[in-house]
Amino acid sequence: MSELQTFDKVQAKLCELTANSPDIIRCQAVQSLGAIGNKDAVPALIDALLDEDEDVRCDSAASLGEIGDERAIPQLLGNLVEDPCGDVKQQAVIALGKLRSKEVLPYLRTLCVSRDKSITWDEDEFMQGGWDDWLDIQLKSIELLGQMNDEEAIPFILKAIEDENGQDVRSASTASLAMLGTKGMEVLSELLSNRDERLRYSAVKALGSIDKPEALDFVKRALADDDVRIRRLAVEIIAKHNPNDPVLQEIAFANDLELRVEAFRLASIDENTRLKALLDEPDARVQIAIISGLKQGPSITSEDEIIYRLLSDRLSNTADEITAAALEVLSLRAGKLVLPRISNLLVNVDTKDAVLWSCVKALGTMKETKALRDLRKLITNDNRTLRLEALAAINLHASSGRKEALQLLEDAANGIILLDEGVSKETEEAQNQDSNKEVLEDLKAVGLKVDTKEIQDQGPSSTLGSILGDEEKAKDIVDAGSGDETPVKLTNKDLHLLSLAQRIPRKRKVSPDGEGISVNEDIRCFASRLLGDYPRQEVNQVLENCLTSQDNELRRTALDSLSRNLSDELSLSVSAIELIPGLLNEKDPELRQLVYKVLDASYQDEFEAFILEGLKDISIPTRTIVYGIAARRGLVSTEFLEQSLKDIHPLIRSVSARELSHRKDKNVVSSLVDFGFHEAGQHKDEAGPLLRTLNPEQASDELMERIENENPVTWLSAITMLKTIHGPLAA
């Protein structure tokens, strides 16, 4: 059967179902005909406008609006006037609007003001439900009158606006008036003097949408409005239409502070004018707006230039926001000159966080080597946000091809970036071990038996009870030294035990704003994440090194980056492959998922055993990933995937269906059709697109056969899949 014959057969069947099937099937059938969009279905859909079920009538009206055939106009008008259901009326109005029906205009004019008495309404439904369907139809009528360019509707729209007891139609009405040519524009201009500020705001906004000089002239009148929101809106509209408009220059130096901010922010005001204004401007917001317009321009090469002097003066003793704005401009136009000032701000303990962040952002745009050195110092800052911003800035340099920046990221991921105290993670751990040994030796010296392994595993305790292994004895010693009325004389041994109890082992440096995250591990994690954008062998080696860490988050991050970097040309090293069995035995399912993604990205024949074993993973999301890999790599048969379509887990069924659809096998179509019906049609929305791509003709024939021979319960799933197969492609 040809594709055209199949389509005709499907459409004929759907048209038949609009009349001879249960109501829920009729709804689905008319929806599908609308989605398919063929005009041969119009007669059946017109008949469905008279269906006894209001949902069928609603869906039919919507479908006719989508198809756009004028044959539907008379009956749609009939539903608007005679149908008691408000929802059907609204869908009829929308469809008639799409059809540009002139016959509906008189009804729309009346409906935008009140219920049309010539139209039938279900008063009982209003009394029981408490909602007037006309309110929804009113807004839609106002909207359509504008879209249909009905200038005769202007008095009706104004009447709707003036109805103090009605719903708020200001925004919809002014937007509609803006579409009604010169007359609508003139009406909007008259609304600018209305006492209702919300209506004035809507009128200005509507005038701003009209691409005519006269409309812009009306907007300029709003610059004198009493409401600051309206004045600001007017400036925005003027600047959008013409940022060089002379009126913006005037506003920039007027007395209205709010408008001055907007004018300097949005208008194209030249540099000399901005600098002149900056000289004596006291207001912080205006200064920021002035400075924001200085980002573009020639490089600043001398500290004697007035722009440099004015901006560098604002790097200290000013509001943080002003400093940040000045820094941004100077970093873009005077990087080398301003770099020493930035360095000073970074080491100044009084520099606020907002300014520090601006410094980091500025350093990220500078090409000087010293900028990278300053960023490196910030990597280990106690403020987590700041250090991550510093790493992100270094990444900007690396992405532009700077090898030294990429090396910094590699060092950070390797954990060799020094902490503020100059102690690396490796050194920290060594010092911890030395400290533990000292405590052990001291405990033995006072004659105590200690469990060496326990102390080494846990580190020395800071409580005397843990040292002695006897809480009661510890309490006696502590009480003796706490100033009791009858003090006990402490022996030298007791005093030494107390001193041991007060010794605190060295701990890894923890970020105060990172919820207990070790700074070093945090740095390594973020750097590893950034390195996922650099598919190079030396980078991958760094990421592979991270896989030996005991920190799960670091390993997950490194694996994720490796999965993005690896390819047939960039494969895993032998040492990394040796780690795979251990990683796949980890309890963390997310980590295992990432391992499998790495194996897929750099697939080698020796990975087959790992993949096949992963098909039995206890984690369903993990198994889902492995199923996809195994299918793509040809490690499982078509029969295996078909059997998996009946798996008890929906995710497994879905991935199996997706992978099956890539196999050009006639029998696969039948399996995917069955998949669409599985569990009462749970997968019908997934099966439709797969069948459309694989073999739409065969799939349609099989689905039609199901409709002919099976219980109506299955028809919904069949119709849904047919709609997807023959309708427009999903966005």
C-alpha cells in the first residue's frame, strides 16, 4: 500500500470514529484530525460540532480553527449563538477569529461589552459554578477585534475600559487599540490624560508598539506624567526606537533623577558628554549609568587621560557598585594601567566582597600575565564564591588559548595549588600523621596502653575520656582541676594527660561558606569540571589522577569530564583502565553511571565484559544507560531488546524501544507497536515518533488493524500514535 493510500485510509477511519465510538474516542479522533490538518476531514468535523458531548464540540471547533477552512464558518457561528456551553462558545470565537470571519464581528463588538442577548447562555451553569463564561469570551473578543483590524469596534472597546464594575481589560484593550490604525492611536493618546495611572501605563506601552513617528510623539508626552513608572517606560520606549533621540540628551541633564538614570543607561550619549556629567555628579545611580556607557571606546594608554583619572578615583572611597562599574570599564580599556590598583584591592582586608568579585571579573578579561598570577592567589580564598569565580576567570583565559591558564586549571585539579598558609593537601596529611605519632609516643610515655590502629585511623581525640578509655577517671581528673571547694592534688601524670587532652589535631582547611567542604577538594572538583571542555591527552591524564581520590564528588566530576573529553583518538590510559573494576564495585550508582559513560566515550573491545556485566546492575538508571551503550555497540541482539520491551521497569522498556528503532528490521515495527500499547498505553507518546521515523506505512496498517479487531479500550493509544505518525513534527 502506498503512503498516500495509507494516509487516506487512516483519515477515513478517524472520520468514522468521530461519529461512531465512545465519547472519549470521539474527542481523540477530532483532535487527531485537527493535528493532521487535512481539509478532507472538515465535513466530519463540522458534523462533530453538533455532537451531544460538549468536549467533542470544543475539540472539533479547535480543530476546524487549525485547519482553516471557510466551510466551517456557518456552523461555528451557530455554536457561538446557540450552543449553551461557554467553553464551546469560546472555542468557536477563537476558530472564527483564525478564519477572519467578518460575520462574527458584530457579535464580538457586543461581547466585548456585555453578554449578547441574541446569544443563548446556560444560566443554570453560571448559578451552580459561580463563574461567568462571558468574562473569558470578553477578553478574547477584544483581542480578536484588534487582530481583525475592526475600527468600528473602537467605541465598544472604550466602553469596556470605562466599565468600573467590570473586569480589568485595560491591557488587552490598549493592545487591541494599538492594532487599529490611526484612529486607535488617537484614542490611546487621549487615554494619556486619564486619571487611572494603570490605564495610562498600558496606553503608553501600547503606543510604544506602534511603529509610527506620531506614536512616538505621543509617548514623549508621557515624560511629564506624574507617575515615575510611566516616565521611565516612556524613556525606555524612546531609547528603543532611537537611542540618539535629542530628547534623551535633554533628559540626561534635567532635574528628574529617575529619568536621568534611564537616559544615561539607555541612550547613545558620547564619551565626552558622559565624562563631563561624571565630574560633578553626586548621585550613585546616575554615576553607574554614566559609567556603563563607557565600555566601548579606544584603549586608555595613559594615567593622565581624564577618563582614567575619573574612573580610577572611583576605585576607592565610593559605593561598591560604583567601584564595580569603574573596574569593568578600566579592565576593558586600560587593563595594563589598572592592574596594580586591582592587585592592591585584592590584598586590602577592607575590600568588600562585591568589589573583589568585580576584580575577579576584570582579571578574567586582561591578557597580562600578572592577571593570571592574581587569580591564582584567589583560588584558595576562604570565600567559596570568590575562589570559584577566580577559577572561572582562569578558564576564560584558558578557553582563549592561553597555555599557562590551562596549566593552572590542571594544577588545581591535581591538588597542588597551595592553601593560603602555603600547605598542600599532601603536606597537610603528612603533618596530621606526624602529629598523631607525637601523641601516641606521649601517651605511651605516661604508661598508657593504646590501640595504635584506632588512633591512626581516627586521629587523636581532644577528650581526656577517649585518651584514657575511662570516662569516669577522666571526669575525676577534670573536676580536680576545675576549682572545686575540695580540690584533689593532681600528679604530674595527671597534668600531662590534661595537656594531651587539650591538643587539637590538624584538620583540613574547611571553607566557611561551603558547608564543611574541604577547600582543596572543592578547588579540585571545580577545576576538574572546567577541564571537561579541553579534550587533550595531558588534561585527561590529570582527570584520571582524580579517580584515585577518596572523595566521591571529585571522582564523579572527573568521570563526567572524561566522558566529554574522550574519543576514539583520545582513549583511557592503561592505568585508568585498571581502576575500572574497582570503580564499578562502588556503591554509588551515579558514579557507576559515569564510569559507563566513560567506557562508551572511549570504547575498546576489552570493555565488552564490563558493559555486559552492567546489564545486571541493581540500579535501574544505571542499567538504562548500559542498555543504550550495549545496543549501540552491537553487544546485544534484536531479540534481547524486544524481550526487554516487556521489562517490569518503564525506563528499561523505553531505552530498549529507542535502540530498537535504529534497527531496520520489519519485525521491529510490530514490537514497537506492542510497546505503544504496553501497560494500557503507557508508552504511546514514545512509540509514535519512533514508528514515524522507522516505517510509518507498516505502523499505520498495524494500528488500523488494532482498531478494527480489538477492544475500544485500546483505541485511544492507537489514535494517539496515528496522530503522531501523520501529524506535524513536534517542535
